[in-house]
Amino acid sequence: MNRRKFIIKSTQAGVALSLGATLLACVEKTKTSMTEKQQPIAICTWAFANANNVAGKALDEGMNSLDAAIKGVAVEEENLKNTTVGKGGAPDREGNVTLDACVMDSNGDCGAVVCVENITNVAALAKVVMEETPHVMLAADGAEELAYKHGFKKENLLTESSEKAYREWLKDSEYKPIINIENHDTIGMLCMDQNGDIAGACTTSGLSYKMKGRVGDSPIIGAGLFIDNEIGGAAATGMGEEIMKNVGSFLIVELMRQGKSPQEACEEALHRITSKNKNIENFQVAYIAINKAGETGSYCIHPGFARMEYKNSINSRIESAAHLKV
């Protein structure tokens, strides 16, 4: 009888130890998994180090992904030396600076503004469209009026240096879209916050000396920016007309849904452009992407494009692989 009790107690103890070890392993695995999912990450197009660093630090401090992205891109919207984003951006053919932007959050909600004059922080304005109106996109005077109702300041976006360059361009007035191959252009930013939620923002002044009313890919959901919080997000920069034809950012997210890595998805999306266009030497297109696991990628047509990546509180410049070789 004692022997039987001993065997039963020994068996129970063994089961308890085994169960305890299993539960401990599950807890540790869960903790590790949660830590990985909650690692804040910010990536952006081009080498906008300050903008990406601001977004990354905001994420570290607990800011949500959308507000961090808007805060990050605002750095370039307010950078007077950046002639392709925000205040100081190059004007259209009539000498007017018009801005475009869009945002998309982790719930799939989005907002956009196009052809906006006199307002610097148009990414923040796009968020107002998303949250305070029944619409997704507002244009020109309508968007500007909304901005004033919500406390945005009216500013002259044409700086002295931009006006001087415009006057020089007027001497020939050759309408040839100018796209930077190695220098900064549109800023698209993707952020993952401490909850593992992904959101993004994209903002630009568009092509230098564009036709009045021209709108590129940047404010177009699915072209310049797309987020699916179950999968990941993507953003584009470069020749907007080519990006829009392939709905590039949406395509990248769908390719990631099919199992491709962010890098593979960026490469495939770019291939859709290069395989159909015989004049790729004349323009640049570049993509960045992030998936739910925190993996990132980028790809471009011409060498010279780089993305910034903030991870583990370190902000790094990462040169992108290119379709064309030097």
C-alpha cells in the first residue's frame, strides 16, 4: 500500500514538474514574442535622418504610429532647404507652391489633401480630413478652408531661394519634368509602434515646375502609401505618373500577403514598371516597405536612393539595391 502511494505521488510530482516546465516555457515564449512585436520601428524614403529620428524617438516614448509618422514628416515640411516637400518646395509653372499629402492608420482609415496652398503641414491636415470629415480627400481651396477652421496658420510657401530658381527656369520655360535621382524627393514614412500597429504618412510639393493642378502618386491611397495592419505597409517616391499606373504601394502589401518579404515585394513591384517602360533611364522610382514581423526592404531604379531606419533606438542610413547598375 505504501509502495502504491509512493508510485502515485511520484507520478503526480513528475506530471506537475513537466506541466510547470511547459507553462514556464510558454510564458517565456509569449514574453519574447510580445517584445518582438512591440519593437518600435520607423523607416522613411531618402536620407531624411532628422525626420526619421524624430519619429523613432516619439515611438520609443509611446506615441502611436500615425502621430509619430506625421511628427516625423513635419520636420521636412518645415525644412526650407528641402525644395521637394512643404514650405520651400519648388512651385508649379505659374509660380505657386502647391502641396499634396496623405495618411493611413492601422485601422485602415485614411485622409488626403491635394493642390493645397499656404499650409505647411499638409500631412497633419490630411489627418484632419480623415478624422473630422466624412471624406477621404479634399482639394485646393476646400482643404485650405478646413485647415484654417482647425487652427492651421496661413504661410507663404514660396521662399526666396525657390523663387530665384523659378525665375531662372522662366528664361527657357522648358516643360520637362525634373525628378531627382540621387537627392531627396517626396518623404514617405512608415511606423510601427509599441503595440505593433503600423501607420504611415506621405507628403510632397510634387514635380518642380509642374503644370497647374498636377497631382502625383503621393496623396493617392494605394499608390504613394498603403497600410494593412495585418500584413504591413509600403510607400513610394519618384515619378508619380509611373507609380500610379501600377498602384505600387498597394501591390507591395498584396505581394507580402502572398508570402513575399518586404524586399522581394519591393523588387517585384518595381519590375512591373521596368518591364513595361523603355525610358527608365529618364526617371527614378523607389519603394520602401515593412511587414508585421518588423522586416523592412527597399528597391529603386537608379542607384543613389537610400532609406532611413530607426530600430533599437538606432537611426541608420541603408543604401538601397537598384535595378540599374552604375
